[in-house]
Amino acid sequence: MSGGLDRRSFLSGVVGSGLAAPLALEAGRAKASAFPFEGKHQQGILTPPQKSAVFLSFDVTAADRAELTDLMRAITERARFLSTGGIPTSGGLAAPPSDSGTLGSRVVSDGLTITASIGSSLFDGRYGLAARKPAKLRPMEDFANDALRREACDGDLLLQICADNIDTVLHAVRDIARATRGGMQVRWRQDGFVSPPRPTGTPRNHMGFKDGTSNPDVSSAAEMDQLVWASADEPAWAAGGTYHVVRVIRMLVEFWDRINLTEQERMIGRRRDSGAPLTRSKEFDDPEYTTSDPSGDVIPMSAHIRKANDRSQGQLATRILRRAYNYDAGTDPNGNLDMGLVFVAFNRDLEKQFVAIQRRLADEPLVDYISPFGGGYFYALPGVRDSDDWLGRGLLM
């Protein structure tokens, strides 16, 4: 190096100064992804799924509508800061720290999105909101083959918290819990993660198959208006929102792993290695049931993808936007592996889309290897339009 400064002395100077390494870290943090907080719709719906997620359902304990308003304002204020990032404010020398510190001295956005959705129970007599309930919102029903545990279902308020790293998600959970203490109490919680593509394409679930291949095109505004965003049948305040479905599904992987690959693929209707329909060669190919396999000789009529969407014009209109996460809860009390899928879907019409698909899937062969036990129906609130707006304002004002 020039000026007589060799590599060893240069490095010792950097380490000794305590400056260069922190500056490099700060530069890396500055490049972290961030999604705009304000907009017609909330983030976390059309947003590409981040690697880590926590789904928290709450029972609201606010005493009245004024306290509920304060709660929603607090959630909005924290979500705005956390998803944007910055340096937490100081509470003063005598006060506890205003931040947990788990992300260091500066909170990074890290692709964080916090999506707030409300359940049908919020529209009971507590807050005078019954007349404003979304048209199709209700508690999640038991479908054929379900094993729902009601303590792990539904809730007044759902927060879907997603980010590129789990420490960012957990930091947000703690921050919001601190800011809203006394206004709501956790009813159930489910953590999840998205696996990286193996080797390419759509990520896989615990059954080894790609999950979410046939999603609608989120870049098409017309398609999103048709399939996701609220219809004119909803209350005026609900414009810009959507029905938010969460289904926590245990996969009985130890039984699944004991059946041969051909049987697995025929139950799903796709090849496990490539994700392609059994009638085609590439993941995103149309199965072309009518021309390639009208009698179900290759993809059985009972196969998951065929029952969910037979590609007829009527069923194309019932598609949903999926945002699935895997979960791993260790082992159950009997020592069996407890892992599965946090199935998340957004749709414009709960009854005509998600519910219709679930009814078509009744008694499919796959039900011997899965056990849905939790989740709920919620309505994702419209987005925050500007700096004076807050989540749920149209509903509560």
C-alpha cells in the first residue's frame, strides 16, 4: 500500500479505531429492503412472502370504542416506525429503554410488513360496530375432515408480521406487545417460515412439493380487483381491504414418508421434483385437463390440484391469492413430529372463493395425511393513506 502503510498496520488501525467495522455494518443496514407503509392497501398481501412470519390473534380487551381507537392508533404508530426503521426515541435516564435492543441501536426495516385484520367477534355488542361488519365475515367453520381446536381459532384482531429475518419479526412482536399492553391479549400464535427454492421456482412444503405454483398474477391490477380486493357489496369503509384466511394444517409427515412417490404424486397431481403437472413437463405449464387427460387417467379426478381448480371458466373465477408458510413445532406429547403448513389466502369473496374450494376438496385422498386444527377468517383493513390516517379509521370514526 502507498505511503509506507503495510496491510498489517492498516488492519490493526481499523480494528483499533473501532470505526470502520461499525460503518460497514451501518452501510449494510442502509441497503435493507423496505416497503412503503402508506397506500390504498396494506403491505403483506401482494408483497412477496418474506422468509419469516408470526401470526398473532388477539382478544381485544379495550373497555370501549375510545380505547379501541387508541389501540388501533398505537398499532399504526408502531407499525409505521418498525416497517420504516430508524433510531428509537429515548425515554430519558430514569425510564426503561424505549426499545428491546435486539436489533441494535438502529431499527432496520428488513422487509418488515405488519398486516392488521379483524375478526367477526369484534362486531359484537362491545363497540357498537355490528352494522359495519363485512358482508361475509364470520367464525371459521369446521369443514369435512377438520380437527379444529377452537382455542386456536378466530379472534378479534390478527397481526400478520413478516420480515426477511426472524429477529426482526420477534423484535416487532415485542415492540407492539409493549405499546398495546392492556388493550388486547394473545389468543393464539403461529410462527412460520418460507423455505428457499430447491433448486429453483416455487418454495416447497414439508411434503416435499412446491406450494403456490398456480397463484394469480399480483402484477395485474385487473386480476387483483377481480379476485382479491373488496367488492361493492362491502361497507364503504372496507374499500381497499380483503378477506384474510389463515388455516394451520398439521402434516402427518411420518405417515406421508412411508408411501411411494408415485402415489404421492397422483394425490397431488404434480411431479415432486419439478412441480410440473403430471400431464406436462414444466412447473407453470397448464395441466390442460380437457385435451390431455379428460378421463383422469394421468391426473386422477381426486387429485388435489384437479379438485381445487379444474381450470373451467367457473372455477378460474374462484381462485385465491395464496401466501403459505411452513411451520415446525417440534414434537407432540406422543413424540411424533409436529410440522405442517400455515395456509394463508386473500380473496374478494370468502364464500365464492375459499369456502367453495374447501368444499370441493372434501374427502380428497390427501386428508389421510393432513389435519387442519387452527386459524380463522379475518378482514384485512384498508391501507393507511397518509401521515394523519391510521388503521381502522374508516371503521371506527
